[in-house]
Amino acid sequence: MEDIRIYCGNTRTYDMVAIGTTLKEISERLCPAVKDKSGTETPVMAALVDNKLKSLDYKVINPHNVMFVGYDHPDGRRTYIRSLCFVLQNVVRRMYPDKILAIDYSLPSGLYCELREKKNLDDGRPHVLYLTDEELGIIEQGMRDMVAADLPFGKKMMSLEECEKLFMANGQTEKVSLLKTLGRYHYNVYYLDGQADTFYGPLASSTGVLKTFNIMGFNDGFCLQYPLEGDFSKVLPMKRQSKLATALKEHSDWCSVMGVRGVGKLNSMVISGDVVDLINLSEALHERKYAEIADQIYARRGSVKIVFIAGPSSSGKTSTSKRLALQCRILGLNPKVIELDNYFVDREMTPKDENGEYDFECLGAMDLKLLGQQLNELLAGKEVEIPRFDFKEGRKFFEGNFMQLHEKDILIMEGIHALNPAMIPDVDSSKVFRVYASALTSLSIDENNNISTSDNRMLRRMIRDNRTRGIVPEDTISRWQSVRRGENRNIFPFQENADAVFNSAHIFELPVLKYYAEPLLRRISPRSPAYAEATRMLKFLDYIVELSPAEIAAIPPTSILREFISGQSL
């Protein structure tokens, strides 16, 4: 049989291979490892074949461009984490066959997991089994034993009926609910040492590559830590950010009370036409949270005169500031808004990054001296002239916009550095109330597949930027990793400085975002560098049943989602 030609992007060479050769065999010949940013060699986790992600057991039958990915690549990291989760699931299921492992949501230090009883509490929340450090140590050692055994991950196609029987026996009712709403006859099921599960993306070839991980007790459950991005030899540092964790846990419990812990139940509500009630309940929850934060500000009205709002990209900071201002007005306060973007330094004074390009997201890009001076003058009751920054000209202008704070006035400002104390080191901190806003979704695909809050925000940004700025989806995708690096540097380290956390996620929003994002993602060419990520997002959205235009019309004009999909009246 004639050989076929493969181009390896890692080595920039062509090679002839027999038809039916697996990617793992090609990798062993051409690219046995990939170096991360620290120079450490990491194992090959998967491959991009003509820009489509494939597991290493994929057999080539046609000429392809192949790029092998390790932990330094987002798809490599996701493959590693999925595989590690299966090892954890395998060990827990053997040790606690009458319990359910829930991999609930992402933390700054890893994945938050709980061991749950199969029966819920009276209010619908799960009954969580607390594990001691000794018990967690036994689970971790069981995982290390499986890694040392270098067991293979297998895959098998099964019918819906077979899957339903298998996962009901495992107590994974959320997984069964999901599969039944997707309308397919067959599903890929992964196997490891006799245990079966589903994952929504490829797994590693075997457990032997999963050497770096840790398990630490966290709140009622535990945190599964995986390798640090940029240094495969170390796990993520443990950060017990209680305010963020509390917001995530609160949303997870609320999803349980609503009876919608997983996408399967959400899909069922959409299919049955019951989603409008869920929209109204979720919007009411947001209104309640805005009111609670406004109450906190009002309780400190004798001292607090400035409200800072910060959060990562597409968290709905603008809507949060406007809705919070409305709640403050109800209490008799008079909010005034200043945009922190008006305090940029002139373009030629902007610091540059390692690539020699202007770094508009660093703290040095702001005129901190002017900002601190004007805030202190406002706090002293003086009148100041607020600047306007012209982004086209790259400099500030003063156009007679004067402001003064009176007795009931409060100043609301939102920006990426608003929680960083270094932004206003000379301003009395007792006069400042800080709010952290982010889309902290705790909705899961099923029991052992959580939903990335970053993916949720990227979909929001893609829809909004295409609608309001004409930015094509592939540009949003291409820039996203740079956006994430900026968030890791400028926003996430300061989350715990917040006096209040507002979770802008809606339990019903993925069916809304799918309606707008799916057509945009399908426009991306297979030859585009963003195609692999677009394909991943489309596969993820394929598990979501979208809302109809009539159901989307039920979203109120004051909703935070309207900031992204249009129709907002704020």
C-alpha cells in the first residue's frame, strides 16, 4: 500500500508514513516531547491535524499537516486536565462506590471537587461528604499508583440505551439527562482500567504522562491541582481566595436549588418551553445581589464616597456599574460616574511590552498622579475638571467638564486596576468601596465535566465586539490568550481586595449565547489559526439547546446579557 506524506509543524519537516499509522507512532518518531516556556520537556498530549484537535490514537489515512501539542498549548492543558479527572474519578469510584464525585467549578488553584451522597437535601442542595486529610491522601496515592502503572485510555462507541444503563448504574443522572437531550443514537465512551465515563474532548494516550498533580482539602470538598502554566514540573500554587470561592459555591448551591446543576436539565427546560420562568428567577437573583451591595455601600455612607468596580473582560462591569447606581439612587444616594479610561497617560508615555508594543493594560499606562490628586480634591469637597482621553489622538483633553462631590454624592468608577491598591496609594482607603464583578458560572456539563468561566466570557466578548465594533470572531479568539495573560497579571491577584463580589453569570445564558455565537464561529476558515479553537467551541455549544428568538425577547432590557446581545435600556 502506498505511503502518505505528513508535514510536522513542530519540526517543519515532511515524512512518509504508512496509511493507518497512529499519531502516537508519528510523534514517537518525529516529536516525542514539547518544551514549555521554562524549557522543561512535556509529553505530547494530543495533535492538531489540519487545525482539528485529535487524540494520539487517531489513524492517518490521508496527507495532513500535523502539530503535536504539549502542556504549553491550551488544548494540551485541557487534554491533561481531562485525563487527570478520569484518573480521579476512577479512584474515587472504587473507594466510594455509593457516592458521586462532582467536579464542580474552576478555582485559581485548580478544580473544586465534592464527594456527594446520591440523595439531595430537602432544598435540593447536594449532601456533601467531608473527607479528612488522611482520606484525601489515600485518594491521591491511588491516583499516583495508576499513573505509575501507565494504564492506557480506551474509547468505545456505545448506543444511547447502553450509555443510559451504564451511567444510571454509576449514579450519574446529570450525564444521562444530557445524553438524552442531544438526540443522538451513539456516543463515544472512554475506558480506564474497567471504568467508563464520557469527556468532551480527547484524552491522553495513557496515565503515565500525568505525573504532576496534587489534592488539597478546600472548604467542604477538595481542590485537584494540576501543573502550572509555564512550568510543567510544579502544580498551581494554593490560593484560598475565600470571597471568590464563596461566590462560586453560592452559585453552585443556587443551581442545585433550581434543579439545574447540569446542562442536561437546562436543555430539558428549554425543550419543554419552561425556560422563561428560569430567566425571570435568574434576573431576580441579580436584582437581589445589586440591592445587597447597594445596602452595604449605604451602611457606610458616612465614610465611603468612591465605589471602584473591577473584573476580567466581558464580565459586565459597565452594566454592573449602571445597575448598582440605580440601586444606590433608590436609597437616596446620588451616584456620579467617571471612566477610569480617561486617566491614561499620553500615548508616547505609555510603557511598552516585551515585544516593543504599547502595553495599555499595565498600571504604568495610567496617569496615577493626576488620578490620585483629583480624587483627594473631590474627597475634600473641591471642584475638579475631569479629563477626556481621545484614543484616536492618544492624549487627554480638558473641555470644561467640572465635578464636585456633595453630601449624598458617591463616585462610581470601573476599570481593570480598580482593586489594585497601588492605583491610588495616597487616597484614604476607608473612603473607597471595591466591587469585583465576574461571570462565575457554576453550571456544569455533567457530574465530571465543568464549564470554563473563561469560555463563557469569550463567547460574550465575541458577540459584543462583532456587533458593536465589527471585529471578526477569529480576531477575538486570536487575542484571547493575550487578554487572559493581562487578567492574570492585573486583575486576578487583587480579587480578594473586594468588599463585595458580584457574580454576573446567568444560569440560562449559554442557550442565549449559542444563538448568537454559533453562526459567527462557523464563518471561520479551516486555514485560520483560530479554526481549532472555533471547532472546540462549536463542539461545546453542540451540547447546548439554544433559545428561540421569542424566548430571548423575554430577557429584560436591563439584563446584563443585553450588554452583549443588544437591546439594553440602561
